[in-house]
Amino acid sequence: MTAREIVPGVFSVGAIDWDRRLFDELIPLPQGTSYNAYLVKGEEKTALIDTVDPAKEYELISNLCRMGIERIDYVVINHAEQDHAGSLPMILEFFPDAVIVTNEKCKDLLIALLHVPAEKFRVIRDREKISLGKRTLQFIITPWTHWPETQLTFLEEDRILFPCDLFGSHIATSDLFMSDERTTYVAAKRYYAEIMMPFRTSIRGYVGTVRGLNPAIIAPSHGPLYKNPSFILDAYADWTSDTVKNEVVLPYVSMHGSTLKMVDYFTDALIARGIAVKPFNLSKTDTGELAMAMVDAATVVIATPTVLFGPHPLVVYATYLANLLRPKVRYASVIGSYGWGGKASETVVKMLDHVKVEVLEPVMVRGLSDETALRGLDRLADEILKKHQELNLV
């Protein structure tokens, strides 16, 4: 990606990764991604804010060389993860006099992850400032807006916020600024669901901090920039709130059709009661789509056949991820079938120990559903309706 000017003297110098389709060997990237880095020129000093994934470090260096940058005084690292800090060793080879500016926790991680010499750092405190000459960088330390060392950098005179991963979106686009609100909203929600949701309560507090800065531009390290910061701030205020919707997320697997019959019946039962339902066949589902659905839903019901003594491995995987992501769902249950024994529902419930939910009585059936089993599904649908009514969702 060629360097582009954001405002006079401030440039986007990162890289677009059009072809990347998997992040951390875990997260699907259906639209690719970008690694945004920024160059800020003051009258006396020049600062580079974040770097790029090592796979794209040639593009970052090429941008700086084509711009004729001969000296970088400060390299600000907001977050130590390698897709943002991984090109730091290469930057220090080209600009050996540069000082790394970050907080103490980030310094420790950078030394561990990249073996950067300790003497290269200038450690900053919360709300500390550095002057570049008629341009001032302010640093706001924001632990657990992703990792424990995350921070924000605010360019005061131009009111540009550089929040690194916070407010980002995994989307490869030639647009410097957001141009399609619908596309960006979906990409940003997917990004939040897959990466940021476990830190919902921490992030919620810092949304107010960012509003207090009154930024004119938010420039994250993934995806397009925001000239209308309220767009993404309002979205995050919604996603991180405790508000849930009249929705049931229904991830399922069926090996021989018995569990699928239950899923189909239960889906219709929920619809008949005015409850939105989102079934996800785990043998086909993009896990990012499932994570997005859990951002807002009041209830999750996991449907599984029994493999030997426990839930299907795909259900185990999805339940484990849900437990890590810690969505704000209020209620959970399990439905499914078994043949000759097992404790699939108990295993699933135990796996949700990090999610603060009320567990509704599961419906597990031996073999194919009969009338008694279907009445159990109706009973569960009625209970969910009652719970949603108590929350004034219906």
C-alpha cells in the first residue's frame, strides 16, 4: 500500500494484506486485512506509530524510503502483538537512532517476543506527553482493551487517535477512510466478536475516555479510518453494554439426523413464540459468523449428538470458543440425542464456566425424538419466552 496523507504531515504508511484468510491460525478473514502504521512529522521530531506484520515489512520500509524519510526519532508501540510490532527489529536496522516509546508492560513483552535491547526504550506513564515540535503525542494506557499492555496514542493538535487494535476491522480495502458504513459495520462487529469481546467490561469504560478526547479522526491498526468517530464509538457502546436482544443462537451438529430433527422442531417453536433464532451448522459455519451472533443474543442453546460419552468434538470446539469469548448472553441450555449413554449436556454446561449464564433444563433424548421429547422442546421454548419477557425483550 502506498503511503497516503491523512492530514498535512501525518501519513498512513502501512500495508494491505489482500490474500490473508486466517489470523492466529484461528480467525477467518473473509475480506483480508490491513496492518496500518502511521508517520507523524513535527517541526523537530518524527514519530512512527506502530509497525506491520513481518510478512509486510518490505512494504513499510519501501513507503518510508519513497517518502525520503532519513530519520525516525520515536517508534511508538501501542501493542506488542507481532502483526503490529513484528517489524520493529527491521525498523531499528534502518533507523538505529530511533527510540521505542511504550509503557512498562509493553516493553517487557517486546523484549520477550522480539529480543529488542532494553536500552532502546523510553518508558512512558499514563497521560504522559512527548513534543515533536508543534505536535504533541499523548499516551493513554488502557490495559485489557486487548492485551494487558495496550495503550492509545493521541495526536493533540490534529485530534487524531491511534488506538491500535481497538476499533479495528479485518478488511482489505483501498479506501483510506470508511466509505461504506454497512460493510465496515459488519467487519468491525466481526472483529469485535472474535477478538475484543472477552474484554467487554474493560473496553466499555474506555469508550467514555475516548469520547472525552473528542477525536476528529480515529485511525486503528486494521481497516479503514473513521472521520466520523461517533460511528464506531456508538457501535462499541452498544456491543459492550449489558443490553441483549430477543434472540437465540443455536449452534448444532447432527450425525444421523436425530439432533437435526430436534433443531428443526425447536427452531419452529421459537419462531412461533416471536423469538428470533439463528441456527448454525457447525460442520459448515464460519466461526466468525457464530461469534457475531453471540454479541447481542440473550440465549444460546447448544445442540449436540453424543460421541461415545460426550458431546460432538465440533460442539466441544464451539463451546470452548464461546467460553473464551465470554458473550453477554443471559441464558444457556443444551438439546440433543444419545444412543447408549453419555453425559453430553453436563460436559457442555461445565465448559461454560467463564460465561455468567443461568442454565435452563436441557432436553436430551435417547434415539429419535418422540412426542415426549417434542413436549420437552416446547417446554424449553416456553421457558425461554418467559425469561425474555422478564427482560422486556418480547
